Amino acid sequence: MKKPIIFGLLLCCSLVSVAQGLVGTWNGKLAVGPQSLTIVLNIGEGGCTLDSPDQGVKGIPCETVYLSQDSVNVKISSLGAVYAARLVDGRLGGLFTQMGYSFRLVLEPGEVKPDRPQTPRPPYGYETREVTFDNVDAGVSLSGTLSLPAGYGSGTPVVLMVTGSGLQNRDEEIFDHRPFAVIADYLARNGIASLRYDDRGFGKSTGDASQATTADFYGDAEAGITYLKNLGSFGKVGVIGHSEGGMIAFGLAAKGDVDFAISLASPAMRGDSLLAEQNRALLAASGIPSPYIDNYLAAFVDVLRQRLVPHDPAKDARVVVDSIVAAKGCTLPKEAVENLVAVLAESNKWLDYYISYNPQADIRSAQCPVMAVGGSKDMQVAPGNIEIIRSLLPQNEHNMVKIYDGLNHLFQHCTTGSVTEYNSIAETISPEVLSDVARWIVSVGQR
């Protein structure tokens, strides 16, 4: 799960004119409560853009109030924000002001070049093949990469890799990290084959994902398992799923489609409860006071559930939200109410399915060995979900359930576990997790 639904600070702006003295790329850190966000301002000859790499936002078109050889004043109308700065000693120093709050923001010249030492680079020492497989029922063709270890044969285990929520490419690329490429590389170097693929309607895969739900993505994964089995080139066939992909892995395990299943940071509770828990952790990490969080989430859960109720055409989303907030006796700032209105008004088939979906029946019905792991600092799928999985899994001497100390949702060693840390961490995935995954697959693949 890479895209949490959360009310908070989003950064974008509009800038149209340019002064030659400030042309170039500027970057710095914006302190927001206990967190800091990397901000990048790109000033070019034909206009400007703003990036927030820590939030995965790039290339936002901008508009300016004032721009000279040594000063800039950027108005962010959609957020009621302004950034005003002056060039002093080679740096842009000024204030980012939003909704009455001002934050010091200093930008230095230069690009932000993230260090990603684990990203595999050729020569790989193993074979890779570009392949496609079809979900015939959905009319979707999935494009992916089959990684084959040296000397692979009929006894070689193979895994299908299933991404988390939000459309992603076969590498599950996020914040310049490529976790599935790193996992596939490690597995291939340890005698395990893998297939990773672009989500439907993304990358080289076909199909319309705009109306797709977790059930549809499950169908795509099921087609991938069938493809691997039909190749007849491997031994045991398993699945690795991250976050939402972990729920899909449990579905395949419950149906008996796979010989083993690996769940990486998978939710183990109904979707509306998971989203509320996720928002609580992220808002608390942003320094929001507990009473405000309690009020917001009380209304948030009701708004989510209201999505599943047929709406009275005479009432718009704002009327419904106002009635929920009033019924809860909540006092919320305008921006929080606006966020709730957006959550209710948005047409999102995936969200409607996810809100009401509970993976626990599939977890209880797993017909194969399961490895279920999470990080102690995961703010998107709290480690308590792993304990729920532990309590629900059928007894199997080959099961492995573990919470790794100090790791986040991406299984990076981290400080807070906040989403805004993902980009600043060089590590893509903990070597200990990689080692455990490979050893566990070998152990169950030889049974």
C-alpha cells in the first residue's frame, strides 16, 4: 500500500515567468512538525515546476507573483500558500506560508540525486526474458520480466511477484527505489526464478485499470500463476505479494493455486479499519494533536462507510459530510472537512471494494506454507496486522511469521517509519529480509 488516504500538507504551485539569475534547479528541506520534506524548485527559461520527491510528486506546473534576478515570490492558490525568498550568499532563503502558518525554507542550487546502491545493474550473471501472459477473462495482456538463475531446471522454484496498491511497473518502482527488481536479482543469484509484471493499464501491460478492484488484480495474478505452471520449466510455483499484493497472495493460497506464499506487510483487517489505523499513525507522526485525530477519524470512518450506501440525489457530498461531522459532535478545520468531502465525492471503484474487503477468511484458509513478515515501524500496515495473521494461519510446520525491528513498510531500516522518509533512505530493502525470503523459498521448494 503506497498511497494512503490522508488529510495533510500537499505541495504544488504555479510559476510562469523567469529571471535569468535564478534559472536552474534549487532544493532544500521544509520542516513540517517533526518531519521534513525535500522540496525542489526547477526554474527554466520557459517556466517553472516544483517537485516534492518525498511525497512522490514531480513536475508540478507553477505560477509566480514576483521574480527578479535575486528574488522570487510564488503563490500557491489551490492551497492558500506562498513561498517568498531572496538570494543571499548563493542560496534562496525565505518563508513557505500555508493556512496562516509559516515555515523557514532555504533552497540551494543543484539537483537531488538519490543514492540507490541495491538497484541491479548489468551484467546480471543470470538470464532475463521479456514475456507476456494474458488474463483472458478480462481481455488484459500483462508484460513482465522472467528472471532465470544460471543452470535453472525442472527443480528450480519460481515465484510470481504482485505489487501493492496504486498502479506500478514490474519493479514496483517508488521514490526511485525498485524493490521488486532488487528481490528478483537476489533470488536469481540464489537459484530462484521469478516473474514480475507491469500492473494492468500501466507500463507495457494493456487494459483499463480505472475501474479495476483488488478482485481484478487477483485475476491478473492468477493468470500469471497459470502461465508459470504451463511453462513446465520449474518445480514449486509460489507467490510474493507486497501490501495489497499480500492479500492477493493469501487469496491464491486459500484457493490452492500456489505451492507457497510470501506476504510482505499485508493487511489483515477490513479495509475501512486499516485505512483509519493508517491515517492515525501518519497524522500522529505529523505532530497533529490526539483530540483532533480522534475527531477526524470518527468522521472519516463514517464517510468511508457512507460510500457504500446509495446516495440521495438531493444531497451532495458536502451536505452528507456536514451531517456526519455534526452527528459526531466534531470540531474540524475547513481543510479537514474539505478532505472528507473529497473522499466521499470521488468516484473510485477500487476504494469501494477495498473498504468492505476483509482478508481474514483467506488467511484462515491458506492451503500451503506461508511466510508473513512486516516491519516494527510500518505506518501504512501496522505490525499488529502480522500478529493477526499469526493467530489466523492454519498450523503448518513450515510457516514463518516475523516482525523485523526498525523496518518500515518498504522493509528499509528507518528512523520514524514515515512515508516521507522512503525517498531519503538509500537502502531499498533490508539484506536480512532478502536472505530470509531466499532461504525460506529454498526450504519449502525442496519439499
